[in-house]
Amino acid sequence: MHAFDVLGDPVRRRILELLAQAEHSSGDVVSAVQAEFGITQSAVSQHLKVLRDSGFATVRIQGPRRLYALDTAPLQEVDAWLGGFRAFWIPKLEALATEVARGKKARRNTG
């Protein structure tokens, strides 16, 4: 599965957000995702499997628990691909920052 296919699903993006904060047990992930999306434990498990199989997540077994962690390698590949497009938005963001700074300076001078 292509990285953008993986990232295209809101449930998988949410799981990645959770894993970016810290390692989580499968039960913790299921609880959080069920509360937000109202999907079954089985559906969450399928999303975790996709993340594992595509390399976005790793799993280790600790006693009876499965602990999931984020693997950043696929995200680095996505970032590298997006790098070719940054040239389109970096100048616009820099121009926006300049306008925001001008607005702040103008408010200070008139206030």
C-alpha cells in the first residue's frame, strides 16, 4: 500500500498522532479510536495491521500486551517527496509572515 493511501484514512492518521505522542498498548489505541470514531475493536485492529504492514508502526509484545510505536521512516519518505513542492508554498508563507509583522508594527505605532 502506498504511503498516501495509508495516510488518506482519518482513523489511521489519528492512530499515528497517538503513536507520535508515545508508545501505546493496542487496548489504549482501541479505546481512544472507538471513542472518537465509533468503530469496532476489529476495525481498529485492521487499521493497526495496515500501519504495521506498511511500516508506519512497530509492535512489540510485553507479556499479554502488544505495544505499538511510531516508525518515522515512511514519514521521512513522504516528507522527502513533499520537498519538491515546498518551493510553491515557502515564498507564500514567508510573504504572509512579512505581512503579519507589518500589521503588528502598524498596530504598535498607532496604539
